[in-house]
Amino acid sequence: MKYMMLIYLDEKSLSDSQREHCYKESAEYAQQINANGQYLLAAPLHPTSTATSVRTREGKRLVTDGPFAETREQLGGFFLVEAKDLDEAIRIASQIPAGQWGTVEIRPVMEVAGLPQSPASIVDPVTSHST
């Protein structure tokens, strides 16, 4: 089963050096779970100051700068993994480096018929190389 692991943390709580170290550790962890056949995709997100929110109501689009809601922790990135069950997903999530500063939310991914398949070659956002 596929699990999305959403990483929430106060994006202002990390220094630049801590953030770079976290990216390095996360890439290493992604390599580790890839070797186990569990890695599907991972990426950090740019800060919420770069976010744009879109709402469509009654056919009218409203576009606003910033995230949907002001919160104490912001969505900072994600891992998409393959795990046999929730217990295995929890084990994987507990080792995500950014979890030491924030929260990792685990959500099972729904399989919906008719969606396109993922491309065979996905650009790795951490290294900007095709995988």
C-alpha cells in the first residue's frame, strides 16, 4: 500500500545550516528506503511565502497569495512510500529526519481507477537528476 508522509514544522525554526543538513540526511534516508524497495518520491517544499491558494466557488476562481490557513506548523515536504501496513509506515515515518523538529502525518493513498500512471522517469527534486 502507498502512504503519503506529510512533514509539518515551523519553517522559521531551522537555521540555514540545519535545513541543509536536514536535506542531506533526508536524501540519504531516501536512498536507504529505496534500497528496500519502499521509496516512491520525496521533496521539500519552498516556504509558505511562495504559496498561492486557489478556490473555485460557483464557477468563480479566487486566487490569493499565501497558504490556505495560518498555522503554527506548515507543510514543509513529503515522502511517498510503499509499506505493507500502517505499522511499517509508522516505522518509516519515525526515521524521517525532519520529524525531529515537527510532525509527520501518515495518510494512506487511495487508488482511483482512470488516473494516469506515474511516468517511468521521475525527476528527483533533491538532486535534479532523472531516477
